[in-house]
Amino acid sequence: MKMPSLPANTEPFVWGAVCGAIVISIIGFGWGGWVTGGTAEQLAVARADEAIVASLVPVCVAQFQKGPKVQASLAALKATETWHQAEFVEKGGWASVPGGGEPNRLVLSGCADALGKLVL
């Protein structure tokens, strides 16, 4: 059985298409904003975490301000070492949302930062 042969001028066309696909891929991933599925997933998770922190930190600060002994708690927070302030907020329960389970570590840190800037 004899296979049909391609026209003689087909080979440059094929090489041009292959090279064009490579160049388009380099441009798309390098400067065009294309990303792989894994990178898109990482970006989505990061944006979701940012949204959670942005929405729950004000709730944490409001719960702190409504609590008893606000001045004393704020002074104790500011006296606590920076790397232990998130634990202080967690122990105070201000970052806990009813029915929400364990507070998010990023929310604890964001709340501690916001409370550190708070002036009463």
C-alpha cells in the first residue's frame, strides 16, 4: 500500500507553524498573562485568603471593642511581643466567629495588627 505524499512546499509551512506556536507560547506565558492551572489555583487561594482577612478583621476589632476591660486588654496586647500577639487575640476569642470553628491564622495576625494600631 502506497501512502500519499505531501506537496513539496508543505514542509516549510509545517516548520513555520511549529515555530509560530512556540513563539506564541513564549509570548503568552511570558508577557500575555497566561498561567497554568496550578498557578491559577494558587492565585485563587491567595485572593480568597485576602478576602477572608479583609472581611473578618473588622469583626474581630468590633468584638474586641465591645468586650469588657478594653483599655486593659489593649495595653496587655501592646505589651505582648509582636510574634505572640496573634495568640493573645486567639485566647481572647475576638477572632472567633460563632459556628466558625478555629479562627484563621491570617485573621488572627491581621486582627492583632489592627488592634496594635488602635487608639482608644
